[in-house]
Amino acid sequence: MNEKKASKILEDLFLQEKPSLILLLLKTSKVPVYATILSKEADCTYSHTIKILNIMNSLGLVKFEKKGRIKKVFLTDDGWDIAHNIEAIKKKFLQIEESIESKRKQKRKKEGNT
């Protein structure tokens, strides 16, 4: 996989809601996670979840551990780093949203006093 292709895949993958959510679910999980659990938590079909996980696996972001018929999903170090950064971006978005809302309240209050 050349750099441009991998970069494009990563952009397409993580600028979408479900893949980001799946990574965050894996990061915050305290117990081994199965694709079925991820699909339910992400409100995503099982087949779509598997497709996302297979792409992440090919990019080295998740790994699978199979025991019998059950396949557990784990984040790799790179996957954890990306999940951590997505989490930070989401927190920053919330801070921006709160700042905008605070400014709107101040403006309304100012307009009400005028």
C-alpha cells in the first residue's frame, strides 16, 4: 500500500462517524470486545462492523485474537494513538461549542439590558 493510498483510506475511514465510534469503543472498553458487541454499541450492522474492522486490521490499527469460534478485537498501539487523538478532537469540539453558546448567552443578556 503506497503512502497516498493509505492516507486516503485513513481520511475516508476516520472522517466518518461509525469507524471513529468503533475505535473509541475499543479504547474505553475494560473487557475484551467482540464484533457483535461493537456493532450493537455503534448501532451498526454486523457486516459493516466487520468490514470496518478488517480495514483497520489491514492498516495495523486493530488485531484479532481468535479462540474457537469467538474473535476478540484489540487496539494496537497505533490504533490506541488514533483513538486517543479522536477523543481529544471530540473534547475540543465540545469546548468550542460551549464557548459559542456562552458568547450567545452573553450577547442575549447584553441585548436584553439595552
